[in-house]
Amino acid sequence: METLELLEIIARGEDGKCQFKADVTNETSLGQEMVAFSNAGGGDLFIGVGDDGVLVGLTRQDIGRLNQLVSNAASQQVRPPINPYTENITTADGLVMRVCVPNGVSKPYMDKNGAIWVKSGADKRKATSREEMQRLFQSAGLVHGDEVPASGLTVADLDVDYFKGFFDRNFAESLHENQDLSLPVLLENMNLMKDGAFNISGALLFAKNPNLRLPAFITKAIAFPGSEIHETDYLDSRDITGKIADSFHQSLGFVLGNIRHLQGDQGVNAPGRPEIPRVALEELIANALIHRDYFVSAPIKIFVFSDRVEIVSPGHLPNNLTVENIKLGNSNIRNPILASYATKILPYRGIGSGIIRALKAYADIDFEDDREGNRFVVTVRRVSTT
């Protein structure tokens, strides 16, 4: 890193990716900083810069001491150990050591006492909530939100006719012919139930009324007359509940019913083509239902404004996914059980091609990975009539 680049970083101040320390003498505290960075996507610690951005500078003797401190903290104070690298930057006020902590690949990282540290703005704090720790285990692939038990939903809540139709269409034998296993055992073998209770996947896929016990996992859809959210002035509003297939079709119908249909070169009696192609909306709504974070107790939100449609999913992109690489077809399946069955129920292929297909059908789509707000926002611009 060049001195000018360092000065530009200092001028911007501390944030979730950059932290300043005038000096470091406590190995335990340094280890906790490394844990927080590893759990939060990585970051840089600049030693020799005060919290207020004033360059304090280090001597060559300081650098030798700090290198040993960094090595000890990374190997003895962090579980599992990490491999940061250091860089010494020359300034007019002395040296500054940059400690670059990579994004951890074995989350969650802990200090030597088993405490999990995460970033909170420019500072660090202990992870204490169950949902927060679950998401860290989720990012490591150790647990998935769609396999969490949906307590209180049992085989008695199964939509038998719907499940029978699905089974008969997708397996070599019909459900009626499959008499070797009881229904609860069959559902457990299909990874939809455990110990007599549906998991979230099983409930959302096949329960008659999954939102009886999972009230947060619905879709709230509102159409507004203007370009801003209004508490009381709206054109249409609906709480969309039910199985994931029902949620998909009702959500799609809501958007299609609240956007314009263009006649083009069609006859006057033709229904017209939606201003946003149906295939693009199908892909985006299916992705929201399948890839949302089910550790977050919040609904999907669909807003239809006069100039755009917004689809807001709980949970930011998992692991190392970015907006740029999902546009290239990269994917990381957050809910593997749900995704595996969705390929048989929804227009979803599960190979990372959905975003590419949506953009090919309609290019005016923006994506925001809001990590601070823990949400993913898709904005589809509407066709202007002016």
C-alpha cells in the first residue's frame, strides 16, 4: 500500500473494514479484533494511527515487537487459527503497520475462551443472540435455516392431496402404492420431517397452513400510487400466506395485476404484454422465496411503486457472494432442502442461472446487498409513460 492510499483511508475514518490503533500491547485484545474481522468478511487494522486519525508512527523496534504479537495472537488467541499478513507503510511521522485479516473460511471464529466476536460498525462486540450465532454457523455450512424444526406442525398438518400429487408426478411409484413406509417415516426419509415435526422446508412445501406456526414467513405486498412508501395511501395491499407454491403464484399475480400491460402491435382484444416480462418476475420472486434467510423472522416485502417494483428479501447474500458475481451465475445455496424440491414445484432450476435469465429478459434491474440492514433488495425499473 502506498502512503497516499493510507492517507486517503485515514481521511475517511474508521468503519467496519478499517480500524486504527495508536499501539497494541495486549495479545488477547488483538486476538478478539482478529476474530471479529474474520467473522465479518475480513478487514485491515492499522497500527500507528490514533483513533482520531492522527499519525503516531512506529519505530523499527515497535515493528519487531508487533510482528511477534500478531503471530502469537493469530495462532494462540483465535480458534481456529488464522493467517493474517502484515505490511509496513512509510510515512513522514514514522512507520504504520497494516494487519490484513482475511475473510474467514471456517466461521464462526472464537477467542481462546470460546467467545464469538463480530463487528458492530467500527467496533467489535460479542455475538449474543441465537439468530446471530445461527447465521455464523450457517455461513460455515454447519446448519441451514430450512432444516430448523417448525415446532407444532406434524403429519396431521400435511396437505395430503397436494403431497400425493407431487409424489406421484416425481417418483416412479405412486404414494398409494408405497405401503412399505408409514407417512411420517417417508417424510423423514425425504428430509422434510424429524422426530414427528416438520422442518421449515417440509412445512412451507407441503403443510396445509404453514403460517399457523410460521407467521413471519409470509409475503407482504403493497402497491403505492407514487414513488414513495405511504402509511395510509395505497392502491392494493395483501398479506400472502400458504405453501411456497401458493405464495409464488399469488406474489406473481399481485405484481402483474398492479403494473401496466402494453398493447404493442397486438389487437385491441388481446390482453397485452406486461411492461416487465413475466419470466423476469418469475425468476426474481422464486429466488426471493427460495434463497431468503429463514433464520431471520421477517416477511419478504414486495412494493409496487409508480416507477419501480422492489422485492426485499430478509438476509444479505451468503458467504462470499457479491452482486457482481451473482450476475455472472455464481450461486451459494442457503437452503438446500428447499431448493432441491423447488426445482420440481416452481420455475426454478437451481444452477445459478435465474439472475442471468431475468437480466436477459429485462436489463433494467438493480441489486443491493444491504449487509448492514441484513437484507437483499431487487429493484426493477418500470417502463416510463412520459
